[in-house]
Amino acid sequence: MHGWFQKLFKSRKTSSMENEKDIAGEKPATAISIESESSSSASSEGTALTKPQRLKVALSSELRWKRKYDVFVCHSSAQRDIEEATRLVLFLETVPRSLRCFLWHRDSCPGGAISTEFCKAMENSHIRVLLITPSFVQDGWCSYMMHQALAEGPMSNRMIPLLQGLAHSQYPQELRFYYYIDLSRNPDYGFSVVNKTVQRYLEKLIENERKLSCSLGGSSNGSDGRDRMQESNVMSVHNPVETSTPLEGIQQRDESIRHLL
């Protein structure tokens, strides 16, 4: 009888100890939910790209490589303008910027027609930079290329005028609605602004393509409707029609307005 009581007491003690272990091993529901929320927020933060990562994605994107050049530099045949354009291109092409630029005296095909070479290069470039100098406004080919760029995308954000050694009164009237960069003040700063503008354009190109893919993926239209939507959206991605981004701030904008009045 005594042995039976000892056996019963031992079995109850063992079961109570196991229950305590199970309770200790369980986590409160609130703790589990907090951990899951923190892990999800951490994962979402991890997916957000930093600025260098966004730039790397933009430089390696398929949309960028659909055009042969990132920047088309239009300048006159004056030796001083050639040297300044060469300095700009060397700055943009140097690592880590690594942009692809077109210079007519370096990249034109020997024996090719001038107008054909220029138009092909401009068509295959994302951004058009105009080095506007006293020689530029007197050069027939520069005027021709400027009007070609305006005809392709009037009021677009794909053209960057650079002003050097030219009074505002001599600034081409066709470009009066565009902000320009004055290289006479600080050429190095102007080159940096050009680089940042091109980078922002390429990043925006990727962002627009991502939005386009999402909108097409969630669309329930017929195949013809989807094709028309995709065509129109791709055109807006590659040729965005919007006012040019201010490049030198509000002060220069006010000066430009006063000269126009």
C-alpha cells in the first residue's frame, strides 16, 4: 500500500514538471506579433535601395542601353569650344560617373554625311547638351542641331543649355523657356550639375518603366487596348514632355523673367 502511494505521488510530480516546461517554452501572442512586425519592417527597409544602388541599377538598366549615348554634346568648331566640350566629356566619362558621350570631332564616322551623323547621334542619345558660346550662335550646324532637338521634344527635360562667355541678350530666343547653366561662373560646378541631371533622368526612366509594368500587369483590358496603352506609355517614358528642371535656382529664373519683360 505504501509503495502504491509513492508511485502515484511520483507520477503526479512528473506530469506537473512537464506542464511547467511547456508553459515556460511558449511565447506570448503579443511577443510573437511584435517579432513578426519587426522582421517584416526590417525586410521592407532592406529592400529600399540607397542612392548609390539606384544609380547602379540605372546605369546597368536595359532602357539605358537601348540608346548608344547618354549625352550628345553640341558645340561649334571653334578651338576654344572644342577644348571646353572635351573637358566636359572627359569629366562625364571618368569613373565612377561612366557616362557615354558623343563628340562630333571624335565619334563621327569618317566619310559620313555631317547631317546624317549628327541626327543619328542625337536620336541615339538620352540627353542633349548645348554649349552655347558666341561661336555657337554664329555656327550654322549648331543652329541646325538646336532646332532638331527642339523639334523632337519641345519643352522636354532632355536638353541642357550651357552658357559660356555670352551675354544674356545674345541667348537664343528659341531657348528662352529653358533654364541654363552658366559655365562662366564655375565650370566644375556646372559639369557636376550636368552629371546629376543625367543621373536623375536615367533613374526616372527606370521608375517610369516600373510604374508602366505595374499598370500593365494590373490592367484587365483586351490585348488591343493593352498594346495601345503600352505604346503610348513607352513613348512618354522615352520622350517625357514636361518643363525643364531648374538648374540654377530661383535667382536666375527671376533674372531671366526680367530680361524677357
